[in-house]
Amino acid sequence: MTGTTKRLRVAANLLWCVPGVVGGSEGYAVGLLDGLARRADILLAVFATWEFADAHPELAPFCVVAPLPPGRRVLRRVALERSWLAWRIRAGGFHVVHHLGGLLPCAPVPAVLTVHDLQYLVFPEYFSALKRTYLRLSQGPAV
């Protein structure tokens, strides 16, 4: 963005992140978001759960907490990403959304996607047929 008053409005989707469970992708996301939060030319909103906001108090002021119960809740999260999150991003006037969980839900604005690993392609025996199919269909265009 140009000018002194315009700030790039960045949304980050961390609805997938269950602190202490997802491994290195959590550390990567926190480091990246901490850097973005420090930039004066960026207005950051982190769409996350209460668990994430509690686990990362340095990012809590930037968190928009989703109406999700604690723990793993994949189907509810996916439904929320495709409805509530898309609506919040559109209504918030964001310029870009960064999906840090390896999947690209519908986004009403330009999107950035981080794919942390492709284990389901290399070690398919560790994933159910349903999970492999879901990942193949949802990540397919990105890999």
C-alpha cells in the first residue's frame, strides 16, 4: 500500500491450530505472525480459537476468536472456514488472507497458502483413505 495512512489489511487463518498438538507448523505460524504484528504498515487479524489466544498471549491482541469448542473439531472447523471466516474476511475489508494450515478454503480476497508437508503423498499408509482423499482434493491445486 502506498501513502502514510494506508495499511495492508492481512487476515491469518489459524482455526486449524490446536496449540501443543500440531507441532512445528504452530511454531512457524507464531514466528511469522509475530513478525507481521510488529510491522507498522500491516493491520493484522488472526482468526483463531480461544486455545490459541491463551497459548500465545503475545498474539492475543490480534486474535479474532472463532465460535469453536476446544480440541479437535475438523468438520466444524471446515464448515466455519467456508462460512463464518469467509464472511468475516469479506466484512473486514481485508486485502489478503494467509491460510497457514495447508488447505485453501474459499476466500473472497486474494490468498496465500502455506503447505507444511505432504506426508500423505509419501507415507499414505499413515492416513485413512478418507483423509487422503480429502487432502488430495483440497490441496491438489496447490501442489
